[in-house]
Amino acid sequence: MQVIWREETIPIDFSFMEAVNAQSGQQIQLCYHCHKCGAGCPVVSFMDYTPDKLFRMAQLGLKRQVLSSSTIWLCAACHTCAARCPNDIDVTKVMDSLKEMAQKEKIKASRRIAPLFHRAFLSNLRRFGQIHEASLMAVLKLKTFSFFRDVMLGLKMFRKGKIVLLPKRTKGRKQIRKLFKEIRRRAEIPAESQ
Ligand code: SF4
Ligand code: SF4
């Protein structure tokens, strides 16, 4: 059996779906594409494929297309999809596993900004124990050379007190660092990718 993907004919290969299931502990073949996950996802409009479309691609074995998708990096891990799925598929866990697989296989994302944001977000969280938006934005601007993009929006947020210049000290900062260390040890993720 074959699947036609954008004028390319690709043989259907279930081994990728099995690998995703093994990594995430989920059964993505149970997905019957009711679209409930995508309908509730707060960032779906920024994704290149909706979560259920990505699952269909994974079911068909479109490994490269799935692992290079910006969808997996834009997922904010809010768990809305997992709560809505009638088949009890923890979509969030699958997204996390896909990120790990993409990192391990060194597959580049279709939009460079997506994994950059993900890594900057995690590194900010590890450093301050909570997200400090001002430094997160500064790091992203430096990495993407987009210094003037969204400046007006940033100013508006600053005026409303949504962005503070200095980070607050978080009580559980040490524990959060320990958590990061442990996750990295278990997943064998090199320090520079977090
Ligand atoms: S809610 Fe569940 S079954 Fe429905 S499309 Fe999403 S993953 Fe598939
Ligand atoms: S966990 Fe990710 S995919 Fe699921 S609803 Fe939230 S952002 Fe969307």
C-alpha cells in the first residue's frame, strides 16, 4: 500500500506509528479523526497541521513530514486535547514524544522559530523557575534577528504590567533545576538542546 503526499508516492510503513506508541505509551491507531482535539487547541491556528491530521500522517508512516512539522514544537502542553479525546489518547504526551524523536534524529522543523522558541522557553523556565517574558523575548530577538517585530505589542503589554523587567525569585527554583537534570538524564538529552 502507498500514500500520495504532495505528488510524492510513499509506501505505507507502520513502524513509525509503533515507535511513537512505544515512546509515548499511547495507541494512536485508535484516533478516528473526530477533530475534537484540534477544535479545542488554543494554538491550532499557528500550526501547519492540526493534531489529528498529524496523527493520520503518523498512522501512515510519514515520519519525516511529522517530525519536521512545526505543530509538535508549537504545542503548549496545555492538555486540553487530552481532556477532550473520546479515545483517551493523551495527545500532549504524543507531542512531547515527537519532539524527543525529532531532536534525537536531528530533523529540522519547517519553521525554525518553533523549536527555537521551545528551547528558549525551557531554558528560561530552568533558569528562573518560572517564565520571565522580557528575557525570553530578548533571547528570541537575538536568535532570530527580528528586533523590531511585535515591538508595539511588547510596549502595550509592558504598559499593562504584563511584562516586568526584572525576574522574580521563585521559591522552588532549585527543585525545578533538579527536575530538568533528572529528565535530561532519563531521556539522554544533551544539555545544549534544553
Ligand atoms: S480527539 Fe482523539 S480521536 Fe479525536 S481526532 Fe483527536 S486524537 Fe483523534
Ligand atoms: S496540548 Fe498542545 S496540541 Fe493539545 S490542545 Fe494544548 S497546545 Fe494544542
